[in-house]
Amino acid sequence: MELAVFFKSILLLAFFLVLGNTIKHTLFKGLIIPSSLIAGVLALLLGPQLLGQFIDISIKEQSLWIDDDIVNIWKELPGYLIVVVFAGLFLGKKIPTIKQSINQSLPNLSFGYTIAIGQYVVGMITTLLILAPLFDTKAFAGALIAVGFQGGHGTVAGLQSTFEGLDFAKGIDLGLGIATIGLISAITLGTIMSNKTGDSEQELEMTDDDNNREVKDRPFGLQFAILGTVIMLAWLILTGLQVTEEQLFPEASISIFKYMPLFPVAMLIGLLIQVMLNKFGAGNLISNYQINLLSNLSLDLLIIAALGALNLSVLAEYWQSILLLGAVGVVYSAAIYFIFGNWFFNQDWKIRGIGEVGQSMGTTAVGLLMLKQATTSPDKHIRPFSYKQPLYEPIVGGGIVTALAIPTIANFGPWVFTAIMTTILIAIITGFTFYKKRYLNE
């Protein structure tokens, strides 16, 4: 019976994805709106918390419809699907060396890190000084701007075990609300700025920047096996770290690996495996196109399930916190772009910056699409954006900092975490200032 309910939940996700694609390509054609976001809103609208409550219970039980059992499965799915997304993030790609990444993308890295780390700083300060005393919001919420904006809906959902382990289960719904604000704001800002800076007539699709779709001699089953192996290795490593931590420090009040989710470890293992394969000339065994098919499908299903299972009572209870944190995140990110964009980028700052803002408020895919839409010379501007990712994604784009932010707050306190993030932010700006003259002719 449980397997039948699971199968039914997957079929419903597929159904809503069809509806989402249909609406996107008819009503919102040309806009950077993911079909999965539309589908997720429809799933929530037709679910048991809204219109679904007016449907007779007997009809729900006898037909393919959303009931509480379906919603419970949807709540659990994102935590698994996000692992698939992050495990395939670097598989099948040419990974530049650290030196190449820095030389090609130092302004992009500095700009991106300034927004990412700054989102933690402004989020924590807003929470500690305003939300905690006025609305009794937990300090963990201060990290949700960066988690929701940088990592998106998938990363928020992937932190479910971390939130629950720290008695902050409501953080999932808060984070999803903030992530939605960030994505919609990124789409709005990107559309406005792209129309002012470049060619706005091209067709926009949520696709990866991989034009090589040659898949001969690379069976799809092999790609699935490689992706599964990466996840299995990540699970074994994380489990080993958790067991080791527990055995070595059984009475310790500080626990890091205990609350670390699986997806950043899977991303790092995927990156390491791809680097090793490239080094030994076997990197072409992996098809980035086929891996993306699996990852993108997982991400679509994840977003629909996460939004469809959103707890509206939590949103109603904490709507002030969600709106304020979302607004602070948007204002801060936009301010860095409009006020300091031409300081970070000596040439084409509006174009290069819009891609970074898109990634920092939405997702990497949104940032890439904004970049493509804003320029008539995509190779010139996409190259530094792409070279930046190996030194960015594993750290703040759903990586180590994202995974450890909540546990660090729990172990060392919110003010210590805020001080650490502020120090890092100052170091980034100071370091880029020191080296800026070297990159004047970028």
C-alpha cells in the first residue's frame, strides 16, 4: 500500500509538471520562470490546505488526487532528490584548475562572495535585532536569506534533517517562502535589466550551457550508475564522519557532522571523481548532457513536491519574518549590484553583474539565463561565470558554508556566527581591493 501511494505521488508530480510547462509556454513564454515553480504553486493550490479541502474525502481515496498521505511523501522527497541534483553538479564537465578559476573569474568570485556572505550578515543582524525580540523568531532564521537565495528551494528542502535535528522544523517552510521571494525578485530584476543591457528577444529555456549532446558509446544506464555510485560514496563518507565524531566526542556539546546533510558531501565527491577522471583521460566516460537530464528532472520534482507540501499555517504565523528577511535580502543584493557593480567589474559591469545577482538571488541556472539574455556576446561573459563555479558552488552555493551555517549557530551562538561572517566579508572586500589594480585590464 505504501508503495502504491508513493507511485501515486510521483504520477501527480508528473501531472503538475505537464500543467506547469503548458502554462509557462502559453502565458509566460519568454519569461525566466521555471515550469516547476508554476507547477508547485498549482500543487499547493489544489492540495488539502486550499481547494483540496472542498473535495469529498471518498473521491480522494478512490481517485488520483492529493490527500494527506501524498503530502507526507512530498515532504520527504526533497531531502533525497536534492542529493541527486548536487551529486551531478560537476559530473561530465571540464574542471579548471584553481589557478585558472582565479585568473579567469576573480571579479566574479569576489562579487558573488560579497553578496553571499553579506546575506548571512544582514540576515543575522535583522533577526537578532528585530525579528527575535518582536516576533520571537529563532536565530536560525537569520541564515535563511543566504540558504534560500543562494541554494534555492532544493537546498532549503535538503536541510530538512538539520532543521529537525535542531528542533527548527518550521525552518523548512520559512526557507521555502524566502527562496520564492528571492527567485521571483531575481526574475523581475533580471528581466528589467536584461531588456536594458542586451538582446531580449531570444527564447529562454532552463537548460545547461552544454552544447555537446553527443552521447554515443555512453549508455544512459552507465550515467545513472555513476551518479548512484557518487551518492553511495558520499553517504558512506558522511556516515563514517558522523560515527567517528560520536565515538571520539560522545559527551561533547558541539556536533558538526551530526547535523550535516548529505548533498554538499555528494557534490564534493562528484567534483573529486570528475577531476580524477579528467586527470587520467577518462572524463569523457560521463555525459554531462545525460547527467543533467537526471539532475534537472530531480530538481523539477523536488520544487513541485516542496511547494506542494508547504505548511501554510507556518507561513501565516511567520509572514512578517518571511517578508522582512526576503526584503532585506533583495535590497542588499540589489544594492551591491547597483552601487558597487562597476567597482568589481571594470568592463560591462551591468551584464557581468546581472548573472551574479541572478545566481545569488535565484539559482545558477537563473543567473546563466540572465547572462545569456543580457548579452550579444555570450562566450565573453559566460566564460568567467562558468570558471567561477568550482570555487563558488562547493562553498556557498549549497556547499560547505550552507551546510554548516545552522549547526554553527547552534554550537557557537548567533553572535559568534555573525562575527565570523562579518570578518569573512571584510576580508573578501579588503583582499579584492588589494589585488584590484592587477585586474584593471581584465
